[in-house]
Amino acid sequence: MNHCKQDAPDERNVLDTTGQGVIGAPLPRPESLLKVTGAATYASEYEAEGCLEGVLATLPAVRARNLTIDDSKAMAMPGVVAVISDKRMTGRAAQGMADEAPFQPAQEVCYWGQPVALVVAETFEQARDAAKHLVFDYDAEDAPLDPEAAETETDDSTTQGDLAHAMAEAAHSVDVTFTTEGHASAAMEPHAAMAQWDGNKLTVHASLQMLKFNRNELADALGLEKEQVHLLSPFVGGGFGSKLGISQECVAASLAAMQLERPVRVVMSRQQVFQTIMRRSETHQRVRLAADAEGKLTGFGHEARVSNLPGEDFAEPVIQSSEFLYAGENRLLRLDLARVHRMTAGSVRAPGEAVGVQTVEQAMDMLAEKVGIDPVELRLRNIPETHPSEDKPFSSRKLAECLREGAKAFGWEARPRAPRHTCEGEWWIGTGMASGARVHAVEEAKARVTLQPDGTALVESDMTDIGTGTYAILGQIAGEMLGLSPDDIEVRLGDTDLPPGSGSGGSFGAPSCGSAVFLACEGLRDDLAKRLGIAAGDFTLKDGTVKWDGGEKSLVDLLDSKPLEQVGHFEPGKSTEEMAVSSFGAFFAEVAVNRWTGETRVRRMTGAFGIGRVLNARTARSQCLGGMTWCIGNALTESLLFDPVDGHLVNCDLAEYHVPVHRDVPDLEVLLLEERDAAASPIQAKGVGELGLCGGAGAIANAIYDACGARVFAYPMSPDKVLAAMPEG
């Protein structure tokens, strides 16, 4: 095993010295043909002889005790095999990375739509019909539903200097309040699981992101040893945080399979996914900025209130990039958590920054207008030299380059903002920009790489590919290190029988599991060097051939009919603790706003991103495109809406929860600013999957103001809000 705990920056840049030339290349995903032809098998598509179908039944109550279920009518219906109401499957969805079962409160039902039973039948239609005939009896109780009125507790706070004094003495200041509605992950593949029990071992095909944790969570929920649980998730149709932890369908399918001794499949309906699975919390945010006459920040304040169920630890980390994005010696950062009875709040793509950075960026635009300088220039003047809250150095800081290169590519006109400068028919045209930032994280990961006697290689890890391109980039890292074409490398993922990877989440998958593959290949290179009697750095591997001073030999001959195997083990260390490691970006948007209806159309958008080493230009660009598309939804359309009387989610499907569609998304331009961040990971790469939506909605908001003069402080900025904020005339 080749193990590395990264306690110091890795300045070797090994991948810049290899010879294959595939790292960073825009190669296609090796599994793409399977996906576009429908041959890639997802969790609900596995077949098992005698498989039963389960449908979750949910309770239409916000808070209830003493629940009893009369299943006599359901059990009398054709094809119905069982009604199971085990409390272990009716808990909350797990946040993920917990290693234990989801939280089980004493309160039996804590939010409207919580699953309380599983109806199992020979066919899905029979189970679905029978679930509607369950009769519930319970004691309903009042519950706080409104975050504005609920009790709150402080989750996080940072205070430096005296912000109130800085605001009072500032030449220019901004004090503004924003609200954002909650968001759903809305992954294309619904939550699904198919479980089989052989009397000792449970095998579950599931749609999950973090298998090494998910196995422990499921084992704990069922009272099994983790060795008795085998999870398989080779293909996951999107997660965005909603599949970080196990949820009710996974536990329910497993319990039913163990009880009935037959395979059981449970697939959530789209409505159940919306009603039951993790939501991004709504937010209430106050941003205060104090600046001198030249626009240099002297005070920075960002306070937010978010919500979650009683008993849950997670609080949407709205202020986490505000810790380091801009300077200002007088600082107040605070996060409050309100306890309400809505479904569990948890990680949705880019938790924190996805809704926090955009508000700061809107306030910065307002400050630029007061100072009378270009918004890009204001940001350039306020980039801190060191982490302003912790006074430690940045490992790298690409924000200035992202601002300048993004502005150049977009054709940004450097000027103070003057709304309503351009009108085309009934459409006001405007541009806006925003900085982007996302914290960097890495997690422990292992991967096994085997050089086969025929000169090909096998890469194995329980790491998942949730549509991000993991199969491609792990193959490219191995190909670059071993001198092989990615076509000669097989990558196996999503199986807990394989070495435990980092899992997919928090943008840490590529730098973490990629580093594990890198380390395994480094071990193999050392083994090959020993066979040749030379130092590991004294040869070149390319196209299946080893070359060194004095000779060359094919890998096939060097292996001599015997496989060669190494396991790479990566652990985070002090390098990410002693330095501020983050990703940065910049967004530029042009919008058209209808002067009569308030409708907003994004006409073009540019994003520039510094993400460390680019592992695959195509998949990285795709991730940024996806993030920028989320920015459009965040800015204009997406919101979870709850009934104030009974707390049920009103818009629980894709007909009423409006994600951007093709007509909403123009051609998007992505600039990847290559860098080497030696503190970020052994492969000098940082996460890319979440940075693309951290701030871009603010650029759209600022463009709306530049177009028509409407400052909208409530996201999403729907036509009615734009019209209400639009000046007369």
C-alpha cells in the first residue's frame, strides 16, 4: 500500500513530468455509450427472480404521536403481500457521512409527508393502489412552521473589531436584507433501492453517493454488522447532495427483503422525493459593508438565519465563504438556526455558498454604485492578502485572474453602473457580474490499481460516479501515470467490496479519490523501477513502453505474465489546515428584462474558474455549465413553497418546481484557468462541481438592475418581484 497523509504542500508536480499526455485532455466519458443507449443499469432497473414491489405510504400531518395503522382493507386487495410499519424505516433521511442510522426522534411524525409504512405487493400498481387504502389514526399536535416566528439558536459566529462603528464612520456603506427560498436537489433519477437477503448477507442496489458511509448507516439502522451489507451503485442518475446518506426507500426495501425473504424494490415517486428528501433551507440574510472614499472595505458583516427540524445538527453554512472572500478589519459573521417542522434540511449542491455568495455580490454591486467605480475594480481592491478571519496564507488565490480574464472574454465595459442605458423594443438590456468562491475539502480515500499481464490496467474503488465524470478522470490519472491509453484501462466503481473511496460530495471526489489512484500508480512505478534496478524518476512510461537511459522494454515483457497490484491510501493532513485552500471564480451575465411584464431572459453568461489542475477539460467544463445553469434557476425560478397552515410542500413536482429548461439557458462560456495548488491535493487539483453556482445568481441580479433599475432582494426574482421593484417611467 502506498499511503500519504498530506501534511505539507506536494510541490513535485509529478503529473507534469509524465509522458502519456492524457491528463487534462477533453476525453469523452468511457461509459457514455452505455448511458445514451440505455444500457447503463440504474438502481431500479435490476432484475431478480420473484422480486416484489414496495410503495411508501406517507402521513398527511405535520406532527403526530400514537400513530396506529389499520391495514385490513389494503391486505385484502389483490397481490398485496405485506404492510410493514417498522419505525426503523420511517425515520428521517440521513445527511450523509454519519456512519450511523438516521436520527430517530421520540416524536413519531415530524413533518408533512413523512413515510410511515411500506406496502409490498406482486406489482407496483397493486402496491400503489393498496397504499391509498391504509387508515391512519393519530394524535395531532401543533408544530412551528414559520422560520420567521420559530425559536432560533446561534450555530456559528465570528466577531472582529467594531462593525457598528465602522458603518457609522464609513464614507460609503450598504446595509441590506435578502431572502432566498428553499431548493430541491431534483436529481433526474428518483431515489430507489432493490434489496436481496440470503439469510446472512444483504445485497442492495441503491442510488447513493457515499458508499463507505452508507453501508455503515444501513447496517446500523438494521442491526447488522457492516460486513453483512453489500451496496452496489455503479451508476447514479444525479445526487446533488440528496443521496449523501441513506433514506427511507433504502431502509424499507432492506427490511422488507429480510422479513419476506424475497427481493424487494422500492422507488420513490417524484412527489415523495420532493416531500421527503433533503431540502436546502430558505434563508434570511443581512449584509453590511463599510468602505472608505476609494472603496476599500473597512467593515464586513454577513448574518443569516436558516432552518431545520428539531434534533438535526446541520445548518446551511451561508457565511462560510464570507470568512475569506473580501477584506475588512471590522467583521461580524453570524449564523442562526430556526427549528421548524419541514422535511430535513441538508446538503444541496454547494451548501452555503450557493445562496450566500450571491447576496454578498449584490451588496458589493450596490457599494460600487455608491463609490462610483466599476464593480470589477471594487472587487479587485478588496481581495485580502491573507485569510481575514484566521490570518493564515492562501495556498493560491485566482480571484483577480478570474475577474480580469472573465471580463475580457465577456467584453465587459468597465464603467460605473447606469440603469436603463439600452432598450431593444420592449426589452431593457443590462449586464452584471459577481465573484465566486467555494471552500475546498478533501476526504480519506483508497483505490486499488492492478497492472494486468496483457499490459492493461484495472482501477477499483467504491467511489461513485453521479454524472460528474469519475470514470473518465480516474482512468486518465492512471493512464498518465502508467503510460497507457485510457482505452486500455478499466475503471470499476460503486461496489462496497472494493477499496473505500471518498464518495461523491462536497466537490472532494476528484481530488480525494484521484489522489488515491495517483498514489497507487506511484507505488506501481516504484515496483517497476525496482525490477529494472533504477530510480523511479529515471524512466518514462508511454504507450505501454518503459524507456530509460540505456534501454526500453514493453510493460507486457516487464510484467512477465504476472499482475502487479498496489493500493493507494490518501488522507488529508495539515496542508489544508495551516493554509486557506479555496476555489475562486467570476461570473458575467447579460439579461433582457421586459418593461411591461418583468420577465427576465439571460442572453449570455461567462464564467471563469480557478480549480487547480484540470483533470479533464470536457468534464470540468460540463460541471461548470451545470453549475451556471443552477445559477439561472436560483436567480429566476426555483423555490420550495410551503402551505403556512399545515406545512405541506405545495410544489412537489417538476411541473411546479421550475428548474431551468433549454429555453432558459443560452450558450454559456466557460474559462478554466489552469493552476497548480500543491496544498490542495497530491494531484494539485481542487473541486469543480460546486464552484459553478457560487455567486452567479448575483451576477444575474446585478444585470437586472443594470437593465431596468429594479433592485430585487428576494430570490427567485420572478416577474412580479421585478415589476414591483422597477422604477416608474
